[in-house]
Amino acid sequence: MTIVKVQLPLVTNIAETPALVYGEGHLFMTQQMLDSETLKAMENDVRAFFEAAFVKGKWKIGKRVAYQDW
């Protein structure tokens, strides 16, 4: 598993906007929609870190982990 940063847009007027998801050093940076479990785990944060695996051009996001300093 890799640790990824998931970041929601800070400002948007679009109801459903993809999040920016990437590993340390901007590894495999993608824009993708988040599932309801990931959104719930984000709580009210615009940025959070998760375990994830890069599969077929997209991050499969797992459980939330502690803040990473990168």
C-alpha cells in the first residue's frame, strides 16, 4: 500500500467535482471522483491522507491515516 494525499477543491460552483489524489512526490497524480466512504472519512477536511493502491490508472482508496508532512 502507498499513502496518498486526497485534496478537494477549495473553491468551486460545481456540485460534484473530482478530488486531486497523489502519492508522495506527486506519484501518479490523478483527478477522480471519491466514493461515499472516502468522503465520509474526510469529515470536514479539504485534505486528508489514506492508504491506497494504484490500479488501472486510478487510486483505490482505503482507510484514512494520520497526517503526513509532505
